Amino acid sequence: MGHSWSAEIHRAFGRYDYELLELSPAELGPFLEARDFAGLNVTIPYKEAVIPYLDRLDPAAAAIGAVNTVVNRGGVLWGYNTDFGGMAAALVRDGIDLKDKTVLILGTGGSSKTALAVCRSLGAAQIFRVSRTDKDGALSYTEAYARFGRLLPRDSGSDAPHPSAPAALPPSPEGEGFGPADTQRPVLINCTPVGMWPNNDETPLSLTRCQGPSCVFDCVYNPLRTRLVLEALARGIPAAGGLYMLVKQAALACGLFTGIPVEDEQVDIIYNSLRREQENIVLIGMPGAGKTTIGRILAQKTGREFVDSDEDVAKHAGKTIPALFAADGEAAFRDLEAEVTRKAASKTGCVISVGGGTVLRAENVRRLKQNGRLVFLDRPLAALVPSPDRPLGDTAEKVARLSAERAPLYAAAADLTVPVVGPPEETAEAVLAAL
């Protein structure tokens, strides 16, 4: 339940109280039989398990074979599937046309059944479900690779994470919409929970050594950008996560609960508000660029938590960064920096200031991009002052060399660049204006 944002979305509709309830498989039946609720949403792994307890099943939900919304009408339990409308709306909104396309759906659970129905309704020519096993006629990952040679499974049909080679990651596009799909390559839809927080370093398959699909849609919404989505974007493949689908299906459920439809305008407002609230503001740049000072100002202005990775490294090490360099060397510092970055990147709605060398490791950048927009604070070299507490920047010559080496990395990692030419307060305002 720690990954769910459903309560926040439903409360935003302003029509009823909505709470999260986590049930074990043994508790599911008694809870439904008690019927002590007006309505509820069902998430994995119960979208199929709830069906035997329902009195009425909407024809669309019956055809799909999965239910995510239950409405109690005078003691009679009705089952619906609003994931269908949510996914269809998300695909249309993001500009992907499935007509006459080949689609690979990862997973065989309730969400994949919904995806199958959506793909059929949108005119897909061929649809294949892919699973760790070949149950229900699904392809194994090995079979998918044999049939679609551009896709690389992690190993012999396993859903274990696949290590991928470092890759430069592009800026996270606003809204993450799709461009025109390539009809020669399949569309990929992930309906597995692989890559969901807290296992957000995992991916259902790797795109490392292949051309890949024409586009990727991942139903996972936390993190905002899964590893699969980021690996696709890094290879120029249009890709998007499941946040809009989450909001739209919730709106459709709200309409069923209350009998009053939710307007698309309100759906867009809630989606954009939630995305902005959950997205971290991540400050990158040279030592001495003002990341900590500007970060604290931003946190104060926005009411967000402030995280300083250099401070956290020193705290974990129990010594100053110069002392850590002197005692253990740069490699040990970078390892600890990576661990601190991983923890910071898993947060949402924060302002995060990272060390100047954080961008040296591609996995740091990838993790920060999952829930964050990276802002490069670009202070002119002449204004970067050497400091004895920076082992790699304690002389003007070292600062100049670092700037030359890292400037391309900052530019490649950044979602936006903000020049630092005035007072910190002024720069913080510029960052907020640019976001």
C-alpha cells in the first residue's frame, strides 16, 4: 500500500471520504461478505479474486475477466473495470495509435487482461502476452525474443532484474507524450509490478543491446518514470508511465460511486497537480554553484523537505568529506554517494541538492530522474571559488579542469538549465519560474 496515491486522488474529487485498506488473501472474502462499505477500488493481486464475491458484473468487466471497482447498491455488490477506460484514455492522450499495430503485453494478471481488451478495442493487428511461464497461451520471454529479435529478455524467461549498461539519459519530457509510432516495431505495454517502488531498480526486460519497441507504456506510476521508461527514453523510444491512467480510472470510479461523471478538465487538473507535487526538484552543478543555499531557499518557498546529499554522505561516514577522501579515497566516497543518492531519489516532493560529481555515475542520474526533474545551476567558471573543504576543487586549476570535464555531463543530465548570475533568492525564483 505504500506505493498508492489513490486516496489523494479520490479526496481531490471532493465528494466522499476515501481510505486505504490492506487485506491479506484470507481477509478478502470475509471483508466483501460483510459488505460494510459504499464502494471500493481493487488493486493487484485481487482484480480477479474479487469476482466470485460479487452479485452483479458489468458486461465489460465480465468480458475482461477483471474488476477494479466495486459499488455497494443496497447490499448488492456490482463489479466494474475502470482500468479499461483509464488505459484507453492514457494511450489516446499520449498520441499512440494501436490500429494495425503489433502489441506485446507483459504479464498475464488482471491488468494484462484489461490491456488486451483495450488493444482489441483500438484495432491492434496482433497482440501477444508475455509471461515468465507460457500459461494462458502467453509467450515466455525466451519465445518473445525468438519472435521479436529486437527485444532482449533478461534471461531464460525470468522476471529477475537485468543489469543494463550505463546510458546517457535525456531530459524528462513534460507530460511524457508519445510521438508517431513506428509500424515496423511492436508497442510494449508493461502490466507487471516489476519496477514499482520500492523495487524501482528492476525492469521487466532490458532494452540495452537492441533497437527496442516503437514505444513503451508502463502501467506503473510510482516511481513516476520506471527504469523501463527511462531506458526507452534513453534510446529515443517514446515512453510514458501510468500516472494519467491512474487518475482517469479513479475519475471513472468516482462517477460510478456517486452517479455524477467527473469532467476531463478536472482529471487534467488533478493529474498535473499530483505530478508536480510528487516530483522532486533536483539541483545539480559544480561545487560552489550554490546548490545548498538555493536548495534551502526553494524548500522554504515551497514547503518541501530539503535533502543535501553531501551532508548525508558526511553523516553516514561519520567524518568530513575531505577526511573521507584522505582516509578511504575517492572510490569509497563515490560508493557512499551512490547509496545516499539512491535513498534520496526514492523520496517524492522534495528539493534535493546533490554533490558535484554525482553525475559521474549513470545509475545516479537514472535514479534521480525516476521521481525528479534535474535542474543544472550553471554558475560561470570565473565565479566558482576554490575551497579547502573540496578535495577535487581546492585550487583554481582543479576547478577549471573539473568544469571542463563535467559541463557536458550536467548538460546531458539536466531537464532544464538555470544560469546563476545573481543573488541566491533571484536564482531560486528563476528555478520556480522554469519548472
